[in-house]
Amino acid sequence: MNILVAIPLIPALVFFLFFLLPRATRTKMLFLPIGAMAVSLVLSLMAFSTVFPGAEKLAEHGAQFTSYTIGVIGGVPLNISLRLDALAALMLLVVTIVGMAVQVYSLSYMKGEERIGWYYAVLSLFTAAMLTLVLAGDFLLFYMSWEVMGLCSYLLIGFWNTNDEARRASIKAFLTTRVGDVGFAIGLAYMWATVGSFDIPTVLGSAHTWGPGVATAIALLLFFGAMGKSAQFPLHIWLPDAMAGPTPASALIHAATMVAAGVFLVARSLPIFEASGVALQVVLIIGATTALLAASMGSVQHDIKKVLAYSTISQLGFMFMGLGTGNVSAGMFHLFTHAFFKSLLFLGAGSIIHSLHTQDMREMGGVGKSMKVTTVTFTVGTLALSGIMPFSGFFSKDLILDHLWREGHYVIYSVALASAFLTAFYMARLWFRVFSGTPRKAGHAHESDMKILSPMIVLALLSVLAGATTLVFGEFLGSETEWPSLVMGGASTIVALSGIGLGWALFGNGRDPEAVRARASKVYMIVTNRFFLDLVAEQYIAGGYNRLSEKVNWFDKKVINGIVNGVGVACRQAGTQLRRLQAGRVQVYQRLVVAAVLVLVLVAVLATGV
Amino acid sequence: MTVGLPAFLLLAALLFSLGLYGVTSKKSAVMVLMSLELMANAVNINLVAFSRFLTPEKMTGQVFAMFMMVVAAAEIGLGLALVIALYRQTKTVELDHINELRG
Amino acid sequence: MSPTVALIPFAILGLLTLGCAAMMLFSRNVVHAAFWMLASMVSTAGLYLLLSAEFLALVQLLVYAGAVAVLVLFVVMLTLRRRADAVRPIDFSLPALALAVSFAALACFMVLSLVPAYPDSLPSVAPGVTELGLELFSTWVLPFELASLILLVALVGAVWWSGGVKRS
């Protein structure tokens, strides 16, 4: 059997096996999904090594390819095919590594859950779907696995299905991404009508012959799908709510699977976007808007996971900005590094939540003293996300900024820089609140066990080292990358450091402006000058900023959510009116059906011009 | 005086319309089922006429008509069983009184 | 000289079929309606004979005239508590009539305008029961067996639905 088929098939088979087994047996057989994941990881490494160093070898071997015909429609064979090229090989690694880490981690994190077997089954299917999507050689298979992922995210987010919040969140996630999927599906239909093929190389190869109008329409429809999956403004609303799911599942969704799929879709079909030109601008603008809005919303959250969720949305915005410059490696490199440090951050947050039994940062503090390993790895993740020099996030973010500057998108560049500042700020806010100071309400923290820590250590190492691959990465994907220039790198480092500095000024040493504000009577304020500066900072800088952020948050909740909900309300109203037709009288339905048939036949007759 | 294919088709169309009227207007479930049989019958006439006039050797139309009869027989059997089951539950065969589908 | 369908027998049988169907729809008594349906089915069998489909005519008599009509009568009997319940309003409905009329108009229009002009003469070959049997049990043997399976399932289903309610 072809190695390409085996990579996604093995985890998928585990899912089907678990689907059939009774619950008790599943719980005893958790080694199976982990083993399957390990096999997939090894196979992915092998697949990667066959295409590795770069384009020459790929051209020599040709992209590896397997194809199956699943049906013939109107004389045209409908193929699904698997295809290994540089982009796919790279994503294979990301998905299997993060998937493996999450599965090992979950052994301890989800221990004692009654439905742990089902959890592992869905996790396997999720990974399998993402692997299929990555390997898909045609848009049909791409779309199928895309939808399977939607289902899996629904199942995972709603894993604790007795919890009302989780149930709602899962439905919200499913429906919101479906809205995007509709766009994607229409785009695919349009694509079929234009090219008559779903085969990715064929479609991309002919993209420049479509004419700008068609290319723009198809690109935007595809991007609409990507916006849903990758939580881009205004379809980002599902992602923060999705935090109701188990933390390791969030790590998987945020780093390697679900949200990465949207970025991957755009990266895959970038030639269509380039053929359009306008679509690239849209990607840039949406990415920039999302990055800035999500970053500012992330800085007013109190739930540690929500901060990370908004951070993901914001970073996805960065990736889209990178792709919006028309450069695959700019977006994909950030996806690559982000996968490692964001899953690391989620796993770290999970470790903290596991030990403190709260997600509220206001109740945390002083964790640094008791959870050494978690602290070190989480710090690595924080620095990588903030974009501090030797860590991977610095290189990938800088690549995007660099491209934005060079392509002359100065406004977008400044927005990106502002987002980078906010990123550093909210991560510093999170770090100081959780790790420094003294323990607050939540009980004393204790370090987690090795099953939780070892994946985090591995991911931390990768987060540090991934930056070193900057040059190799670009060469591998066939587009040039350079080390950050001194000016660019300097600028972004200064921005990141000042973000962290502001975070330290407001939240360092266990300070907590909100607590201060609560206690501060006038007298207290006058007597203790020591806090005066803090209060100024808090009132005028942080306060104003907080208010702004809350405004943005309000805008997001009311206006954006309002529009989305408004569509729902409109549908419900229409339903209430239409309900009168549904009086339960079968013959009324029957008459409607017959009348509709009559109209259709009449149209058909008139259309044939008899 | 002879008649051709269109005559049979017209006859079938009229019979079908009669059945259609019955299905959409009758309030008794039994009457509705009987009207359905009329419609099936009209279709059968079409099939047989086409078969005789156009492809007599293959007899596809006749074979299809036979299968239609099988399906129609199964349908009326099940339909009447449903009527009886409904009658047990609701003591009525009036379709207007059965509105479980109300939205 | 190839065979043709004579107008007079066709007109008689066709009018009988349609007339009986109409009478079925406009009779007040359900039992009478069932008998009108029976008559309509028998005339249809006559039409099959005109089309030299002898076997089908026989099946039509057996299935519709025999089985279906009896079944309908049984159900009418089972669902009527009093003799008077059999008599019911005609259930005239204007929308249904409009639909049916427009359907008939559309169908007739399509028949008259879309069906190309064929000669009235029938093809001279008129395969008989033997050929039908051979065809049915060679080309169509698998669908035929499936049909028997469908009937069996329908039989079991009908017994299941109409059978006894659990008395708990």
C-alpha cells in the first residue's frame, strides 16, 4: 500500500474501530490511537524525507501521487487523489507532531473521564481528516475532509455534553463554520463550471486564464470558507466560545487542525488569488482587521484560555496578512512556528488549569514558584508568541512584516506592528498575572506529571528551534526567505519589548490594577503616593485603553454578533410566518408539491421553446 | 377508424388527473389510497402503450408495468395497514383530524 | 397489412375507464366508490388486451380487481362503526380541482405538441406471453426476485402495523 494512503488511513481506522467497540473496551485500549498516531508520525517523517531538500528533488521525482476514481458524472470521471508536495509534507509534520503531543498529554489530562475512549476516537478522526486535507490532490477530497473536520470540532467542543455552555458553543462553532463552508461549496461549484476539474494542479495551472472577474469571485468564495474555518472577522465569533471544550482539544484545534485548514486553503489556492489581485487585497485587509481587533479583545479577557483564543485569531490574521502579500512562505512559516508555540501555550494553560481548577486569571498568581517546568516551557511559548529574538515567533512574524513593508503596504504594516505590540502586551499581562506575585484564591499549585510535561518540553524545544529553519523553509517551499534585516527586526523587537514593558508596568510584581482600583479610596490614593503613578497609568493609559478595548469587545458582541444573530432572528421570523402553512394537513403539502411540479414542467416546456 | 399512440397518452393523462384530484381533495384516507391506485393505473397504461407502439420486441414497458403493479400492491397493502393502525389510535380515518405534522 | 387499434372498442373501454374513475370520485358511499374503482380497473384490463398485452391484462384483473378491491372493502368494513358512516360528503375542493385541471391541460398540451406523429398502425410483431415469460426470467430475473422480496417485506410490514397493539 502506498505510504501516502496509510498516513491518514491509520488514525481513521482507529476511529472506526473505536466507534464499534463498547465503552469499557475503548477505555482499556487507549494505546491504539496513540500507536496509530506514532505510526503516522513516522510515516510522515519518511514522506517528508522523500521530498526534503527542496524543489530540485521534488522536480526530479515529481510530486508523489495516488488517484482513485470514485464515480463518473456526465461522462467526466470524478477522482479523489492524494498528492505529496513541499507544502503538504510540511503540514504533515506539523499535524502529526502536534497531534502526537496532544494525544500523549491527554492521557493524563483526561484521565478518569468516562468517555475518554470516544474522546480519543474523535481526536484520531480529527487528525486523520486534517492529514487527508493536507494530502488532498483535488478540491473534492479537500472539501470532504474539511467537512469531516467541522464535524469533529463540533464533537470535541461539545465533548462535555452535559454542560450547557459547551453544547451551545459546539453548535455555534458548527453553524458559524458552516456559513463559511457554503461559500466554499459555491466556490467549488463555480470552479467546476469554469475548469471542469477539481484536480488542484490543473485548476491552479489554468487560474490565470480565467479572467479577473471569475478569478476574483472564486477566490473570494474560497476565502469565505477559509474565514469560517480560520475564525477571521466577522466569522471569528465561534472560536472564543469553543474554549468550553477540553484544553488539549483546543490545542489541537488552534494549532494544527481546524484553524490551520483555512490558512492552508488560501496557501494552496494562492495562484487563484494572485490571478485576481483584488482577492489578495481583501485577504490583507481582513487579516489586518482581525489581527488588530482580536489582539485588543484578547487584552481584556480574564479567562486564560480566552486570552489564548483571541491570540490565535489575531495570529491567524497575521498569517493571512502574510499570504496577502502573495508569498506562500510568509504565511506558512508563521503557521508552522505558531503551531508549535500555540499548542505549547494551550498545553501549558491546561497544565495550570489542571492543577488550580480554575481558568480565571484573577484567581491565579505565584504559579511560577510551584510549577517550575510548566513555567519555563510556558515562558518559552510566551516569548515566541511575543516575537522576542531567538525564539521562532520572532522570525516568522518578522518575515510577514518584512514582506508587508517591501510590498509597500504601509498602512497594513503599521496595523500589524500595532497588533504585535498588543500581542506582547496581553501575553505579558497573562504571564505576570499567572506566574508572578503570590497565590490568590485558587489553591496551591502543584506540578503536573510527566505525561503532561513531556509533550510540552518537546514543543518548547521546537518553538525555540523552528526559527532557525527560516532560510531552509523558504527554499523548500520555493520562495525566497531571508533573515530579518537589522532595521525590521530591531523595530519589531522594540515594539515587542515595549509591549512586555507595559505589561510589566501594569501587572508586574503581582500588581493588579483592578484590585487597586477596587481598594483605592481617595485618601488611600493621596497617602500612598507609591501607587500614584500606577493609578495614573491605570486611569489614563490602561483605563483608556481598557475602555477602548471594551468598546471593541462591545462592538464585536453587539454589532458583529448582532448581525449574525439578526440573520438567525430573521430566519426564525420567516419560519414563524411560514409555520402557518404547516398546519399538519398532508393534502395541503401535497397540493404545494403538485403545484411546484406543474410550474417546473411549465418552465421546462417553455424553455425548450415548443 | 383507428387510433394511435396519442389517444392512449391522452386517456392516461386524464385518468392521472382524476386520480390527482382525488388524492388532493378527498378527506378519507381510504379514498386517497384508491385515488393513488388510479394514478398508478394511468402510468401503467402509458407504459404499455409505449411498449406496444414503439418497442414491441423488447417488452420493457410491459415488464415495467408489472413491477409498477408489484410496487402499487405493496403500497396499498401498507397504506391500508397504516389506515387501520391510525384508526386504532385515533378512531378516525379523516385526514383533517390527523395533524401530527403541524409545525 | 399491419394491425391497428380500432376506434370503437378503444372509445368504449376508454370512456368506461374514465367514467368509472369519475364515478368513484363523486360517489358518496365509500363502498360504492370501491366498486367503481373495480370497474375502472377491469376496463383498463380491456385496454391492455387492445394493446396485445394479454398477460398484463390478467395480472391487472388478479391484482387490482381481485386483491386490491377486496382489501379496500375489508378496510372500509373494519374502519366503519355504523353502516351510515360509509356515506360521506363528496369533499369538493376548488384548489384541488384547479390543480387537476391545469395538470390535465398541461399534460394534454404536451402530448399533442411534443409527441411526434406516428402512424396509427402498430408494429406487426406482437410478442405473446411466451416471449414475456422468457424476457422476465432472463433479462429481468434479478429485479423480479427483488420484487418478490419487496412484496414479502410489505406483507410482513402490513401485518406488523395492522396487527395487535401491545396490551400492557
